[in-house]
Amino acid sequence: MQKIKPFLWFNDEAEEAVQLYVSVFRNAKAGTVLRWGEGGPGKPGSVLTASFTIGDMEFIAMNGGPHDPFNDSISLTVPCDSQAEIDELWSKLTADGGQEVQCGWLRDKFGVRWQVIPANIEELLRGKDAEGGKRAMQAMMQMKKMDIAALKRAGGSSNCDLG
């Protein structure tokens, strides 16, 4: 059993968010939905929480109201095995009002922060040597969506597995 489960507080879009995430990630599925009953502060029958999994990780989405919007202090990191995977996830997560940020960070249309990065980002940022690492870091700081080939070129490294 997963000991820690990320709990995401949405205004009133938990069910819509779950549908998006399940459609974005190939290894995702929706779980159980708990609806408000009589006597609670929510409208009876409306979604209180909805669970979903991505890979082996379970998440819980809650409709908690507008009191605590998402911010940059927490993000979900997605290590990608190829540029094609980065491109696909980036496109889907920024669609319909999502925002590109910087260095592989984005906000989806609900405000959830994501880092869509190469799985070998540490190797890419080390570069061939100290000077290559510096150039790779400088290149990354100019990017929004990560570009594996550009990071390799900047770092002088052709031996990074992904690309």
C-alpha cells in the first residue's frame, strides 16, 4: 500500500482534472469518487473527492473551494524517456489555458504545477566537463519546454542516452 498519497485541492474541478490526467498519461486510471451526502457543506451528489492513479502512484483530488489555490511551492515531476514524450505531455498539459513557465515547468489549466523533464536531466546538466555543465545550465535557463538535443549540444555531451 502506498504510504503517502498526494492530495490535490481544486476549487470545483476535481472530476474534470481527473479526466484530464487519465487522458494525458498512458498508465493512468480513474478510481473511486466520493460524493457529498445530506448534511455536508457541499451540494448533495456533487463530487467531494475523486481518486486516480498514474503508474503506481495514487492521487486524491478534492473539491475544496477557492480558498487555497495551487502555487509554485509544490510541483509534480514527470521524468520523460524521449523528446517525443516531453512534447506530447507538454502539449496536453498546457492545452486549454495551461501556461508554459520556464526550465520544464508548466501550469495546467487548473493551476497544478508540473515539471516535464528528461529522465537524464542530471547527466545533461553535468555536461562533458565543468564548462559544458555551465553552458547546459545556461541553455536550460532560456528554455520553457525542455529540448534534449539543445542541452546535449550546450553541454558538449553526445553520450547521454535520451534524445
